[in-house]
Amino acid sequence: MAALFFLFVLGTGNFAMHKAVMESGHPAIQGSRAAFDKATGGWGGYVLEYVILVAAMSFAHQGFAFAVGAYIGYTTLNAGAAWILLSGRM
């Protein structure tokens, strides 16, 4: 149960990072965002984040500890990418 709560907290962070990056107006995001939003109606990124979170929580609930580690890695990569984009390093 603790693993599910931990994944939920990480998922909340991933959603927050996703929103911050999408609303940042960064040129690297704007070009790809236009095409992706047109194809998905603007919700595609959030749906993808949700599906990844639910999959990780489902696998963790079934006892696959690898899912927790994989989601931690995914969150770490998201945090690094968000930091690079939002801090102006790219």
C-alpha cells in the first residue's frame, strides 16, 4: 500500500511538471505541441501521463517491484528534462 501511495505522489509531481513545461512557451515545446495538440485535442499528454501512472500502480499492486523502480526512473528523467527547459539551459 505504501508503494501505491508513493507512486501516486510521484504521479502528482509528473502531472505538475508536465503542465509547467507545456505552459512555459519554450520554443522546443511549441513546435511539437502544436501537432500533438491538433491530433489529440490538447489532452493527449495528460492521458499518456495517466496511462503510465495507472500501469505502474497496477504492476506494483500485483507485486512487481520493478514497476516502482521504473516509475522512479521515469520521474527522474521528467524532472531533469523539466529543469533543463524551465531553467533556460536549452
